[in-house]
Amino acid sequence: MENLVQEILREAIKYRVDDIHLMPKDNDYQFLVRLTNGLQPIKKISIEQASRFISFMKYQANLDIGEKRRPQTGALSIKMADNKELELRISVIANYLLQESLVIRVLHQVHQKGMNQQVGYTFFPEDLKRLSQLTQSMSGLILFSGPVSSGKTTTIYQLLRSLALKRNLQVITMEDPVEIPEPIFLQTQVNELAGVSYDVLIKSALRHHPDVLMIGEIRDEETAKMAIRGALTGHLLIATVHAKDTIGVLSRLIELGISKNLLEQTLLAVCSQRLLQRRCPLCQKECSIYCNHIPLAEKKGTIFEILTTKELKELLRVNKEQTQQLHFTTLNDKLRKAYALGYISEETYQRYYVF
């Protein structure tokens, strides 16, 4: 089992894959990895091997090996053959036949190499510079949205690292879980079993008198209110919110009980980002992980939709039907431009276009 774990994780490291799925099929199990174009199979194993593999991972994560009816989640560290530690998060769910499935989230370590290298390839680099300028304001709220594995945490960490090093600031992060160890930040972690929720951490962090606060996710009314309170008291807050696009972020916060007036007072910017597979200029199609024409770190590119204070105030002062009359660069505009310039394929353009 240890050898199989090492083999699968080596593939994840090699191709910078975030998610590894072990799913039951008709007569066997399959390992699949999540790429931008969906799940791709990488290895088949027998049902018996899969059962042993899942039990091994549950044991390593201190989960209940005998429990198959109840979904379980956990965390563990695996030492690779080169002695590097790899942090993993696992989720186990059984189907109606009590066949368990396993998803492994690989938390790749991000090293300090400068903004473009860390965030990866960006289709329009001026957007990163714009985000960097926005973080120079030391009071207000900047929100990020985007699908799982779209690079939100990586972008935020690089912006905060650059800011902290340049101005010698105290940065406190609150996450569930901490994905990127960063010694220059004070990193805290949600622990629901111990009663440590996001709103509890925010209250405690504000008493620590930080310069910048980073909230892993605003997902309930209390956390949203505490984030607004922090921004009103002269702190810079950066957080993520699950929404389809930047307009969706505003709707989500209003749904969580935040008034338009408070949003106008606190919001510095809202950024929605996507991580897209690049179009290989030689293959003339989406650049797969096996293509050697583009370096691995540049096979995917980030695209940003950024709305700042002026645009956000305009959006907050009109109703939903009037938003179509406002003129700002949307995610669809960025996708259209990337497609027209040949950066992405028509398939990628259609897949991520917001209708």
C-alpha cells in the first residue's frame, strides 16, 4: 500500500494535480485526476486492492476504518521517497452498495519565487499588477471568487507575501484548513469540534491588532458581518466567497444580510478568477499534461475579472435588470479576448463562458 501511495502521489506532483479520485466501477476501481477538461483515468486496481488502499489512508488520517455508512474527512502527511513531506486532505463516502470512494486533495507547497512564477502563467499580466496596487490600501475589503482549484489561495498568498515583505506588516490568516505554510504570516485554522469557527477567529484576530486579515471563506452571516466590521475598523481584509462571478459575489453578501450601504463603504474590489488550459500553438488544441511544447508550470493560465470601487458602487445602485446597461470588463469579455488572441481553444471558451 505504501508503494501504491507513493506511485499515485508522484503522478500528482509531476503534473501538479490537486485532486486524486479513487472511484468504484463495474468490476474494479479507477484512480482519476482532475484536470481543467474533467476527470482523466490514470490507473486501475482491483476491488480488494482499493479496499485495502482506502483502509490504509483512513488509518493514516486517524479515521474510523470500520465505519462505512458515514462520510468521513481527515488530514495526513506522507513522507515521499525524497524525504519531502506532502500534506493531504482526504474525503471518504460510500455509495448505496457500501462501496467506498476516496478523494485526496494534495496541498502542493508553494515556494517564494516572485509573483508571476508563483501565481503561474497569467493571460493578461496587467491584471496582477492592478491587484497588487489595490492591496496597497490599508483599509477595506477585497473579495475573490472562483471554482475549486482555480488558484484563489495562491493568488491571495502571493499578494499578501509581497505586501508584508515590502512594508513589514503583520498578516493573520484564518483558513479551513491551512493550505500553504508561510512563516512570515500568523496562520490560524478553523476547528469546529473545538468551537473555533471563522467568526471566533476573526474576533480574536482583531484583538491582535493586525495590519491585514485573510479569511479563507465567507460562508455564513456571522462571518460576513465580522469581515465587514474588520474592514470598517481600519483593517485590510482579503477573503473568498463562493459565487459564479463578481456580480454574484455582491448578491451573495446581500443574501448574508450585508446592506448595500455597508458594501459601498467597505468594498475595495471584487475579483473572479478562472484557471484555464492553454491552447498549444504547435498542437493547435488544449495543451495536455503530456504535451512537451509548453513548460508544465505554464500549461494553465489564470484569467481575472476585477471590479473596483467605482464600478461596484454603480452596480449596487441599480437593480438587476439595469446591470446590462453598465459598461465594465466582464469575465466573458476576458474569455472572448483570450480566444480571439489564440490563447485558449474554442472548447475552453465555450466551457467557461458565463450565460
